[in-house]
Amino acid sequence: MGFWHQAVDGHGVFTVVSGEAGVGKSHLVDVVRDGAQRQGGSIVTFQCSPHYGDSPLYPVIGCLERMAGLEASDPAREKRRKLDHLTERLAGTEPHAAPLFAALLSLPPDQCSDLPAMSPPLRKQRTLTALAALFIECCRSSPSLLLVEDAHWMDATTLAMMELLAGELEDLRLLVVVTTRPVWSLPVAGFAHAVTIPLRRLGQDDVLQLMEQVSDGRTFPNEVVKVVMSRSDGVPMFVEELTKAMLESDALVQHDDHFRLKGVIDDLIPATLADLLTSRLDALGEGKDVAQIGSVIGARFEEGLLRHLSEMEQASIALALARLVDADILAEENSAPMPLLRFHHALLRDAAYGSILKRRRKDLHGRIAALIEDKHPEISEKEPETLARHHEAAGNVLVASEYWLKAGRRAVGSGANV
Ligand SMILES: Nc1ncnc2c1ncn2[C@@H]1O[C@H](COP(=O)(O)OP(=O)(O)O)[C@@H](O)[C@H]1O
Ligand SMILES: [Mg+2]
């Protein structure tokens, strides 16, 4: 939290938390977020996504929708009113912020009609400046924490916006925390003050501590600890998953404050981590089916869409979802514009997706594309790449290519670095 205090004092800090999947980047972010929130900081989050690395400003658009409080059900006029309200304080410096944002959010042309004609590169530049101005204004009213999750999936235009912001950092009450897998190489020139915080795997003592955290303080026999240490390699996510798998199996008998082993461990836990994740899904019965369908929709998905796709009864779906949330496989997100379910970890989604038969996967992608076109026609304008991806995976090559083309044109229109 030292960096946070430095930021509160008016010296912005840019940090990059780097480490492999499951090593605890998001966990660290949660701790920093809680601390900043308790001290009255504003929290701004950019969540990058594996499916939207080519969609210009995707994480910023989600953030803008949340900041403005846009609901999916709001009519376009209401959305524009909320954008006007959000950008009120920018009127002096960025008079076109609201129509630029309206265009970025794909509101219909009549909601951006006060936008003067400009070339695509100029529009891109103005949009980026207006966005940076909005975030800077946010830091003026209260110290702010900008969380950029999973930057290895960040698009080039968001990166350009971040560079603008980083240029102003010196005098801002802003702490930027970027998380990324090590593959992402930070364009350091733009972020001269960036502090890199590499996260490493846990040592023995920390593994032990994490295991006891999962078991509510009960201790494990040595054999169990040894197996968890060697199989997890000290990656916290796998320490957690292996410990949960142990607790859910009948291998351990509980005695007051500790567990005793009954049976042979080797037969009780799966040999590979992929198997481990799949077996946790298997243990959930109908929950597995629901998780699988969700994984085909994406890393985060709308409950309504899932309900249309599943053959299960509505009550069973609700029960399955509750179990998945309970088991920390899914998390509920009360984010605007609509409540979503999100896989607790990318690796869990991969495991669910990987456990579906290819034919069923293909069929699901096709049905999802059709449902989105039917229920959310605005997606074909707003996120053509989503439909392109589902059609492609469904084998509808021609339709997919039309959507990819549209996504490409949109990218140029809203100023991607192409
Ligand atoms: N230091 C820690 N203490 C307790 N749990 C942790 C710690 N680090 C990670 N975890 C747990 O491990 C899992 C994966 O961590 P996460 O932060 O999501 O990884 P990453 O974002 O690096 O992929 C989560 O369930 C998280 O709660
Ligand atoms: Mg993470």
C-alpha cells in the first residue's frame, strides 16, 4: 500500500504486476482495491479479455459504461443523457467528449449528431484525449486507483490511451496497477516510471499457510502436504485446487483441528492439473453441464443466454449456478449494463471448454450466434467480433468472414492502430 499513499500525496505511480496464470495477480489486486476503497479512493477498472485483443478500446468501453451507469435496457437517448452528465465537468477542455463517447459506444447516429465532421485519425486522437481527460478529472475529485487486469490481452488503442495517461502521471493522485502474464512486454518508453513487481511461486511455508487457510485452520498430515507441494509447484491456484480436491474426497478424516489420512493419496488425486480442474467440475454433477455451456459463451456470460441454451429445468439451472458460485468456479458480477457470471479463473474456463465433445461445442457455438442475433441485435454493431468468433467455431465460415470484415471496418472507424 506504500504506492497508494504516494499516489494520495499527489505523485502518481505506475506499477506492473507480472506473473504466470494462477500465481496470485488478481488476489493482490483485490487486496489493493479493498485498501484503496476503505480510504475513500475511486476505483476504475479495465478488464482485458482473451476474445477482444483486436477490439479497439474494449476494456475502456466497459469501464465507461460502468462509470456512466448505463443499463442495457436504457433507450439510446437515456444513455446519451448519462454520458452528458458524466462529461459535464469536461465541457471547458473537451467539449466533444459526450458525442465522441456516444460514437465509441455505438449509440445511433442521432445521438452523436453534435459531433463535428473529422477524419478517422483525428477522431481517434480526440477520443483518446477525451478519455484521458475523463480519468484525469476523476483523479482531481478523489485519489484514484486504475486497475488494468490481464494486459497481455490488451488492444493497441487502449495501450495508446494508457500512454497518454502515463504521460500526465507525475502530478496525478493516481495509482495504476496493471496485471499481466510475463509474455506481455511493457513498451517501457511510454511508461518511464513503471515499477515492475514480479510475482513468484510460493515457498514451502506459504504453501502450508494457504492450505490451512482453505481448510479453515485445520492441519494436514505430512504426506498430504508433500503431495500438494510437489504437484502444485507452489502456484497458489493449484495449491488451492489440490487442497479443495483433497477435502472433497473421502481420503481425509477430520479430527478436531487436524485431518488424518485414510487410503492412498496417489489414487485419490488426479495426476495432471488439467485433470484436476476437470475432476472438480465432474464432482459438481449438473453444474458441470452449466459450466460447459457458459465456457462456450465466453469468459463472462449473461445468465439469460445460458438459460436459453441449457436443456435443464430452470430451477435446476439456478441450483447448478449457485453450486458453481459456491465452489468458486463462477463469480457473480453485478456490473452494468447487466449482471454477469464470470469464470473465477481463465484456467477453469479452459478446463470446462476442453471437456466438451467437439460436435457439441460446434453446435453450441452455432446456437449462441443465432441467439445473440435474435435477442441482442445491437451486438452485431457493437461487437461484430463476438458473432464472428461464434460463427467461425460453428463452422459457418462465410457468415464469420462477413462479421470479421465488419469488425475490421469498425476498428478502422473508431481508430484502431491498423
Ligand atoms: N497469496 C495468496 N493467498 C491466498 N490465496 C491466494 C494467494 N494468491 C493467489 N491465491 C488464490 O489462488 C487463485 C488464483 O489466483 P489469482 O490471483 O486469480 O491468479 P492470477 O490472477 O495471477 O491468474 C485464487 O483463487 C486466489 O484466491
Ligand atoms: Mg487474474
